[in-house]
Amino acid sequence: MLVWLARRLAQVVPTLILLSVMIFGLQQLMPGDPALILAGEERGDPQVLAQIRAELWLDRPLHVQYLHWIGNVVTGDFGFSWRIREPVARLILQKLPVTFQLASMAFLIAVLIGVPMGILSATHRDRPADWLANGIALFGISMPNFWLGIMMILLFSVQLGWLPPSGYVPLTEDFWQSVSTTIMPAFVLGSGIAGVLMRHTRAAMLTALSQDYVRTARAKGLTERVVVWKHALRNALIPVVTLGTIEFGRLLAGAVLTEQIFTIPGFGKLIVDAVFNRDYPVVQGVVLATALIFVGLSLVADLLYMAINPRLRQA
């Protein structure tokens, strides 16, 4: 296991280097002069502009700028926000718990709805339960998040008064108030993922249920519950785990529209504000943090593969 993990980490290093080069290069293509943005009212003073460019290493060649930037990133220094003059790493650490809470709740909702529905649909193929599950999945996939969010606010906040329409309360301040402010946006995000998980779980289960080892298990006299949950499901979960890690990574990357509708101060709102204000270090830091999250989740997915299917450990 340790040898395998060392190999996977060695494979990750070139990926991270390539990602850092792409992120740094894309920033160079963005319009506008950072020195002019930071100079503010003194943008007409050449000495001020020259001083700012020297402080930010903008007067150096691109490869020198990249090495300086990546060297700081390795030590945890992502630069500082040009708009609010705060370290980017601090902003990311402030917003990441918010988005992590929202993403975790949304993913939990998606798994609790999508996976059981997929199993039910596969074990009741071409029956009313299959049609109902496919209909619910199609509804979740095709429903726009912004429309569903607005409808939920109108129903549960305006009409019924059960939940707050917007805002966010940290878990450390008030647990139940925090859950009540995030349950609606979590359901909005989770409903679409639940539909996707349901379709993939159904397809994987149908493939697994048609395999020889399932027919052998049934021939031995095992109950249908044991056949489905112990034998078929463990093999069917491999593609579902792959999809799940990707979707969870997308949630952590920030659900821009949903966070804007419910005024959730997470990654989505952070990067939208940074783009509109041309706060390039924040954009750069958030994109790099998102890439690191996806790389980390790919390692987690590989570990889950071996936990679900022990035969993969020998491979």
C-alpha cells in the first residue's frame, strides 16, 4: 500500500507543475495592468507605477515571475488581495469551511437519494418503481438550480416561513440555525447530482446483476438481498465512486449561482467578486486551491476502490 501511494504521489507532482504553469499563464492573458489597479488615484505617477511593478515582480521576465510565485505558493503564500489587502490564503481558509459544509450536505443528500433509487430501479427493471425512479432522476437533472432555488425560497420561506430565505450562520455559532440556512441550497445542489448518481448506479447495477458470479450466488440459494447488497453492489460502486468524487470536487469548487441566490459566502461568491474586481491573485489562488482539491479527491477515489474491491489491491 505504501509503495502504491508513493507511486501515485510521484505521478501527481508533474500534474501539479503543469497546472501551476497553466494557472500562471492564464493570468498573464487577463486584460488590465495590475499596477494601474493598485495605484488608484496615483495611476498617473510613473514613479508610483514603477515602484508597484518592482514590488510585485512585474518588471521581471515571465519565467522569473513564475518561479517567484510558485516558490511562495509552496510555502503557503498565495499573495494578497489587491482589493481588500488581505492574504489570499486567509480568504481561502475563511471561505473553504463554508463551501465544505454546503458541499458535504449537498453530497449527502445526493447519495441518500440517488444510490438507493438506482438500486431500486435496477432490481425492479421495467416496473413502476423503475419508471418512478427514472422520472425523479430526470426531474433532478433537468431542473435549473436558479429556478428551483427561487421556488424553494417562495414556498418554504415566504409562504410557509419554515426556513430563512438567505444568509449563513457558522456551525460553531449555532448548529441548528446553520443547518436551517444551508438545507435549501444543499438540496438545490444535491438534487441534480442525485439524478446523475441514480442513472449511473442503475446502469452499473444492471451490468453487475447480469454477471456470472451473481447467477452463481443465486444458484447457491442466497437470498436476493444478500446477492444485491453484498455481491452486486460492491462491484457496481466502482464507477459510482469515480463519479461521486468528481461531483464532490465540483461542489467544493463553488456553486456560483446557488451561492449567489442564497447569499452564501463561499468559494463561488469569492471568485465571482474577484473576477468582477479584477482581483487576479484571489482568482489565481482559488483556481489553484480547486485544482489541489481535485487531485486530492482522485487519490481518495483510488483508496476507496481498494476498500470496496479487495482484488484491486493485488493488481
